[in-house]
Amino acid sequence: MLIGIIGAPNKGKSTLFSALTMHDAQVADYPFTTIDPNKGLTYVAVECPEKRLGTKCNPRNSLCVEGTRYVPVNIVDVAGLVEGASEGKGMGNQFLNDLSIADALMLVVDASGRTDSSGNPCSNCNPVDDVNMVNDELHKWLAGIIKKHIKAISRREDGIDALYEILTGMKITRAEIEDTINELKLSSSRINWDDAQIYKFAEKLIEISKPVLVVANKYDLDTATAKANVESLKENFKDVEWCSAVIEYALRKANEKGVIKYSPGMKSFEILNSEISEDQKKALSFMANFIKGEGTHVQDVINYIVFKLLKEIVVYPVEDENKFADHFGNVLPDAILVPEGSTAYDLAMKIHTDIGNNMLYAVDAVKKVRLAKNYVLKDGDIIKIVSAAKR
């Protein structure tokens, strides 16, 4: 899974990336600061089953902090898009292409309204305009790819297959192409759509294949204005979340240096080092007041996109259903993200193709009951796969 961070320049994308990954991406207040895509790992947060099992876990592929399991997700931050990027303006298609293999997108805007769609300082700018501009560039980019190949596509009897061959490298499925064509009632044989039809197709296909979460960042700069802008965004777009990336990043840094005790998503923190300056005390006081009750929402952003937009669930494969452990004795060693509707067989194939191909049945490790290969997994399931294959 790969989540892409996209948006106009100077909206705090790199700060959000750094907060999510604790990687110091280059940050500055001018367009095209990020020249190469920054790639890293972030984490979704869920309650670890160790609480209900009354045992302590030993994670291998994830982290567990005081009963919260943090499951890794790949993330990429690309340079700010400006109007005309789809035609090569700024860094142009280079960065749009970097997002072609993303499964979903975070479209970051300035909730405070203090930067325009080119990243320049302004007062009372409308973040709705930023979303429309970036979406338009995304749609034009995909439409441009289709236009480039339209002559070859028009010669094919099966237009869906023709489009799939061109778009498969962008993590777009044949089913998504077919659904888009059917929804728009477009022809699918010897496709020769006009420019308007191509654009509509590109617009709907991105909506289906790469869901977008609008992230209203910089909520801490002017909360009253930010609240109004977030409401406006929610009136115009389906999926919207707000956050303060800079406060989250500062808190994670302070925790890393032992100044405070803080975990992502928390709504409070504990000061561990009393020997700090007055300026640091004032900053911590401001941040404590800001996160009280709701937090920074940065963790909510990644959880929203993975669990609500991509509809993933977390399951825990084990080898010993009595001890909830692997063959080394690690309790709840792995937390694995799978799409809603996945079966026990799908999980087996994800663990290893040999295990999947030779799967006999599964076991619900909590209920100690046998499950068929077509058992539909539920969020939080702890599953043993019984296979004829040797591990």
C-alpha cells in the first residue's frame, strides 16, 4: 500500500510527511522545495488485541505502545503542484507520475487561508480553490495520457482491454475502468471519445481508483478562520479532515529527545524534563492547550485514509492458537492490513503463496473453532492458517 501526499506549494505537505514518518524532509516557504519524492513509512493506529487477551505482545512487523498497535504504511511526498503542471509547468508531469502507483491521495490545503494556490502569502484565500486546482491538474494529467494513445485505442474492438494495457502500471484495475465506463454510459468498443468525454472519464476513474482525502493543515494558525474553511471544504467535498502537522512534528521531536512523553494520536502529554527554558515552557503550554480534547488529528488523517477510504482491516496471523504466537514464541507477532471482504485464503496467500496453495483450513485462535478457506475475515481477527506446506 502506498499513500501519496499532494497539493499546491507551501501548504505544509513536507511538514506533514515529517510528522508522519519522523523523517526530516526538506521544508521551506517557496515552491518546489521538494525536488525528489520523499518516501517513508508511517503507521495506522489500532487497539492491540493484547488488552482483551490479557497478555503482552512481541511485535515483529509493527510497534505496540501501551496497548496501541502501530501498523506500517508506505507514504510518498511529492513537490507542490501549480496550475499548468499537467502541461509541464513547474516540475510538471514528473511529480504527477510519481503518484501514479499510489493507492490513495492526501490533498493538503492551508486551513488558515494564508497561502494562495501558487504557494504565495495572502490573506483570506479560499482552500476550496486549491482543491479544485489540484484535482483539475490530476484529471488533465490522466486525460493527457489517454489522448496520447487514443488512435491506438480506437482500433481495438475491446476498448476496456486497450485502456487497461495503458493504465495497468498506475494501479488501475480492469474492473475500475469498466465501472467508470458503465457509470458514465460511454462506448467501450473502438473508443473514439471527444476531449470532454476523455476528461469526464479521467475525473471519474481517479475518483474510483485513487480516493482523495482533503487534509486541511495549519489549523493552529487561525482556529476561527480554519474552522470556517473546514466547514466550507466539507460542503464541497466528500472526505475532509483537519490537522496541525507542525504541532504533531514538534511533539514527536520533543518526545524523541526525552523532553515529554507523547504518543501519536494522544490528546495530552507528560513533561519529563523540568530543566527547559521559558520559551519552551510557553510553547509546550500552547501545544498542550491546542491538543486538549482532540489532539493534532495527524494520526486521524492516516487512519481515515486507510480504514475509511481504502477500507482496510487489521488481522493477526499466528501459528500457535493456544499461545497466540509464532513458532519462536512471539505473541501476536504480525499485524497485517487486508481489504474488507478478504478471506482466510487471501490471508494465507499474503503470508506465502506455498502456504496459500496448500491451505487446508483456518482456526479462529480466540474461539478455537475451525474456519473454512472462504471465511470472511473481521477486523481484529487472530487467525491460524493450517497448511500442508512446510514453513
